[in-house]
Amino acid sequence: MPALPNKVAQRLQPLERFAGVDRATADRVKRGRYPVAGRLDLHGMTQIEAHRALTGFVSGARAAGKRCVLVITGHGRISGGVLKTSVPRWLAEPELRRHILAIAPAQPQHGGDGALYLLLRKTHLTDR
């Protein structure tokens, strides 16, 4: 049974590799040139608060038709980066994963390694 989590983890990896996204779009997101339509700053939140905020933000942004959003976790220099390590794990959960097409580390002007760009899936009538 221990092999199952590894297989699940392997299936989730393409999310960060921009699977299903054309090269031009992937490059625009990676370089911070895709317009950021919303941002969520998780600084100062507990893990429970941050998870709830992230879940509501991602689903709400997608429902509003936003394509690229920024999630700021912080660098974690003082606390050890609890949110910085937790957020990618949460984004891989089925509840959030279904909304996300790709993830990329933010450029320095948007927070660098203390933030992530999320490219959200387009909203379809069946999603509402």
C-alpha cells in the first residue's frame, strides 16, 4: 500500500510543469507577464485560517472568471515557512486542484519565492 501515495504524487507533478498549457501562456505566467487579476496575502494567518482563505479565494476567483492570481505566503524567515510549505500541498488537494491549471513561483516584483502565480482553469457553464 505505501506505493499508492507515490503514484498519486507522480500524477500531480504535471501541475507545476504547465501540462495542457501552450508554451506562450506558460512563459507569460512564469515571467510574471500574465495580468494578475487578484491577490491573496496569507501573512499573519494560522494554518487553519490560511487554508480556508485559500480555498475561498481560489474558488471565488475562478467563479469570477479570473485567470491568473497571486498567492503570497511569505518567505518564512522568522517562522520557518509553515505556510510556504503548506500552500503547495493544499493546492494539490482535489478541492483546489480542480480549479488550477498551473502553478509557478512569482517573479521578484510580485514577491519572489514567497509567492505563487496560479493559472486558473476557464469557467464553464457546467462548473457553476
